[in-house]
Amino acid sequence: MFGDLMGKLQGAQQKMQEAKERLAHITVEAEAGEGLVKVVVTGSREVKSIEIDPSLCSADRKEELEDLTITALNRALKNAENTWETEMKGVAGGMFGGMGIPGL
């Protein structure tokens, strides 16, 4: 019984590592200001790119640029978090026969 549990734990660690590797290659995008600012992040929440429309690159639009960048980043990171949670739920479900783990 103990050996079986250890085998399951080792298998779980392997599946978690594989999921983390997949997440590093998944990208999600978000935008703000009707596309004036676009942000791409990985499923592991690493910012890959920020695209800013040239119309925002003037001194009189500095505050708007900052606000839109924050909004787009937060949206992209939320999308990445949702992707991460979905991936981890799939891993947990596979490890525990679909029972899942509360909080994952």
C-alpha cells in the first residue's frame, strides 16, 4: 500500500512537471483600449510581448498609456491564471481518478 502511494506521488510529480512545461509554451493575449495596447503572456505567467499603438506615444497621452498597459497586463495575467488552473485541474483529475483536489 505504501509503495503504491509512493508510485502515485512520483507519477504526480512527473505529470506536474510536464504540465508546467506545456504551460511555458502556451500563450494567451489580452488587450485594452479597443486594441490600443496588447499583451501576450505564457501560461506560466511570463510576459512575452507588449504592443502599443503609436497614437498613445505622446506626452499628453502618457497617463492613458499607463492605465491601458496596466489593464491589458492584468487581463492577460488573469487569462494565464485561468489557463494554469485548467491545466492543473486536468493533472489532479488524472492523478486521483477524477476526484480532484479542493482548491486546485
